[in-house]
Amino acid sequence: MARSTSHAGSPTGTRTTFVDVLRRMSAPLLFMSPAVILTGVFFFAPVVILFRISLTDMSSVTGLKNYSMIGWQNYRTILTHPNTLPILWTTVRYMIFTLIFFNVGMALVVALLSTHIPRRAGFIYRALWLLPRLTPSVVYIMMWKFIGADTPYGILNRHVLEPLGLPTANLVSTEPFLFVVLTNGFIGASFGMIVFTSAIESIPRDYMIAALVDGCTMWQRIRYVILPMISWPLLFVTTYQTLSLLTSFEQILLLTDGAGGTEVWALWAYHRALSNYYGNFQWGFGAALAMILVAIGIVMSIIYMRFFRFGALVQEAKIEAL
Amino acid sequence: MTWKQRLSSAIPVILLTILTIPVIVGYLWIIISTFSTRTYGLVPVDREGKIGGLTLRNWAFLWEDKNIWNVTLNTFLLAVLLTVGVLVISAMAGYALSRISFPGRKAFLGGTLILHAFPSVTLLIAIYFILRQIGKIPVIGKGLPVIGGFGYDTIGGVAMVMVALQLPLGVWLMKGFFDGVSWDMERAALIDGCSRLRVWWEIMLPSIRPGIAALAIFTFIGGWGAYLIPYTFITDQERSTISAYLQSLQGDTAPVNYSNIAAVGIYQLIPVLIFFIFTQEYLLSIFSGGTKGGT
């Protein structure tokens, strides 16, 4: 007789005992535990730990044992710290520029353009835009460093600025903010590009053809048919990428390490706590800085999931080429 | 087609190409650079500055540099551990979430989505402390061969952290893949007395092979090129990864030696490019697999 996996009580019809519950739960327990344990240890526990550390003055001065609880002192320090406002402003500027010009802007432009050309060519261009995201970050940043390097080695200096007679310099040093936006932008654009392409391609063909038949130009069709129909993915990508940009700093770390006015909040926290920036590791203070981002992250993640009914956006995953 | 029509249908292509130029130029440069003594911009030059200077000298690092093979092994280990870990654990959890009803299932599902959106990079500071604690556990903390254990300053530890941080995406994708498999074979097997574990292993997993392949490739590429987490949690030079090594090379060389470094860069890039060229559809399906953004 089959061992039943149904949930209508035990097979013999008597009361369900603890052993029965265990037996019923053994499969899900087995399957779920590694994932549950790992996410517990590396997602939930860290939030608690981070919060606790942020309430201490732990640093390499105090060591891991001789720290003391100082309550909200770190947070108060942040409020009055001379670096706070400039770094906050840099972070906001970085987010806005990269978002508008690349993560949403370029993503939309590339999605629109690549869906108006023959399919095969569209694939190729979108694949090219995906390449930065797949490239090891160190290699990718190295490319950009070379694009901006000084004459006669740098590409921009050698092939653009020099022939035009303009003054040359190491552009990454003279325009660090610009390059930070560029490097992050080309990676970030690929996410929106894929979402928007999916969305554009799921617009019913009838609408698209009807618009043209009714005398729309390409631009009018984009403005009056396509854009309104992808407004939901547009909003989603914008907010999702906002959170993503707020907390990303790996490329900035590699490109400028925060020099030249490119230190963003997340990098500040990382520097303070995990690199010998000020001659010592300031775990307590860095944790407080990070905690602020964590709090924002939690709130925004929950908002996405409820407001965007992200679950509704997720349909059955099918393996198909874009 | 009139020339006017031809022109207007060429405009998108022209525009796209212009926009894509930085990408094309960047990769062109690194390829040219590895085979040149130096490059002025995109043009290979030799020591005197005349055009030419094509050479394989830059590739001498493969046998001259003592560190490169060590570092490559570490990176490969990390990528493999990461991929196996993510695949196995996500496949297990994904199956349970997709096919088994148990208390808390909805909560887990919702939690997975929230975790996926949450920026895990903010937790690095706390994870540092967790790894140090794990390092204190005897044997598996620091004493294992090859991977060095699961604590701080070990490949195992870094792999474990990276697996955990990739789980939300992995579980979510796997659940999606399982959702698409038809119920029939599974039900037949369960009725015939198969255990859940056997059903999972012999029926469900083979059915989602393309999905597994896609996730495997995507995860491997991510692990191969990872920088921040290995750099943050490994201080021993012997145990570092190619990315950390490459970055340290850039720290103390003048720009003139960029061609040398570019060779190491391409060396790291080659597997990625190979995967990219031959398994493009799989990669693109991962990016779009969870976000079929409809109206």
C-alpha cells in the first residue's frame, strides 16, 4: 500500500500524533533546512548583529573584547559629522544621474531601438550590453581606466581629444564622477533593458500594427502606445534600481576608491569598518553607517513586494531566448 | 524600398551602434593590448612608439609568475563550490516550495522575494564577525585541506557566504522551473510509493535540466569573477582569487605595463567569453526568467 503523502490525517484515521507530524514534515524539513539555515545565518543574524555592533564603540583600538555599549552615540556622531552631508549629496547625485541616464534611460533607449530592428540583430546588441555585467569587475574597470588614461595610452585622449586639439589628461582623475556614472551605468542598463524588452515584446501585435495602419509615425507609436503599456515595468525598474544603486559600491571601490569626491555612503561604511582607512577598523561607527542603509533596504524591499505585487510579475519561468 | 525608407530603417541600427561603442571599444582594447608591447589608444606600438609591436611576450606570465596558478586554482574552487552549493540547495528548497504544502510555505516564498531585493552588500560588516566566529569551530573552522575550512580567510568560508547570498535568487528561479513541470509523472511516482527524495532526484531534476544548466553557468561566471567578497574576507595572499590578484597588480605598476596586466585580464575573461558565446540563450533566460514584465 502506498505511503500516503496527503494531509488528510493519518492513514488509519486515528488522532495525528507527534510522530505523524514528524513523518509528514520530514520531507519539507529535509528539503528546506539548508536554505533556511544559510539564509538565517547570513541574512537575518547579520542584521541583528549589525544593529548591536552599531550601538558599541568597537574598533581596532578597543579590540573585540574591550568595547563598551554607547547607545545611540554613533548615530549622533553621524548626524554631526563633517563628511555626512557631502557624502550624502554625492550618493544622491550618483543615484540620480546613473538612474536617469543609464539604468532607466539607456535601458529604455536600447530596448526600444533593439526591438525595432531585425530580431537577430536585436539579440546581438542586447547581448553586447549584457557583457559588462558578466565580465569580472576588476577586468571591466581596468578597461575603463584605460579608456580614460592619459596620452598617449588612453583611448579617449589618443583618438578623440588629441585629434581635436583639446587638452589631454587622465580623465579618470579629472572627471571621476563622470566615470563612476559611466562604469556603473553600462552594467546597470542591462537589467532594465531586459525587463523593458520583455515588456515591449509582450505588447499585443495588434495594437502595434493598428497604430501604424492608423497613420502613426514610429515616434508617435512609441510615445502613445508603447510607453503607456510598459509604465508598470518602468516604475518597477526605476524603484528597484534605486535601491540597487544606493547600496552598490564595488565598481567605485575599484575605479577611484572614493577619491575625487566619489565616496558614496555605502563605500564610506565599508572603508570605515573593513579597510584600514583611518589607521584602524572602526567597526562600531561603520556598522552604524551600514545600519542606516540596511533599514532603508528593508523598508524599500517590503514596499516593492507589496506595492508591485512582485509575485504577480513573476510568471512561470520558461527557458526561451530573448 | 526607397532610399528614404532604407535610411529610416537604418537609423535605429546606427544609433544603437553609437551607443554601444564604449562596450565594443573596451573589449577591442583588451584583446589588442594582450598581443602588443604597448598600445597608444587602440593602436599597438613597439618600444620606440612605431606602429606594430605585436608580441606574445605578455603571456609569459603563464609560466613566469609563480602566483598565477595558485590563484587560478583558488578561483576555480570558489566558483565550483559556489555553483554546486547554489544548485543543490536551491533545487531542494525550490522543490519543496513548489510541490509540498507545509506550514510557513507562503512566508518563505514572500521572504525569498524580499531577500532578493535586499542589498546584501550592506551586511558585509556583520558577516565578517560571523565568519570569525565560525573560524573558531575546530576542524571545519580552519583546518580542512584544500578549501581551508569555512571560517574567515578561507575559500570555504567565502564560498559559503556567496552561496547564502545567492540563495534568494536561486530558490526563486528553481521554484519557477519546478512550477512549469507537469504534475502527472510525479503523481504517478508518488502513488507507486516513491519517496519525495527519489521523485526529486529521478524525475523532477532531469525535467528542468535547461534551467539547471542556465543557473549553473550564471552562478559559475559570477563566482569566477567575484571580487568584493573574496577580497574582503581573505587576507592571505596564498588564498586569494584572480580578481584580487589582478587588482593588486594594478596597484603598483605604471601605466606602461598595462599590456602585461591586460593579458591576465583576458586570461580571466576567456572562460566567461566562451560561456557567453556558446550559451547565450541560457544566460539571457536567467535574467528574464523571473521578470516577465507584462502589462
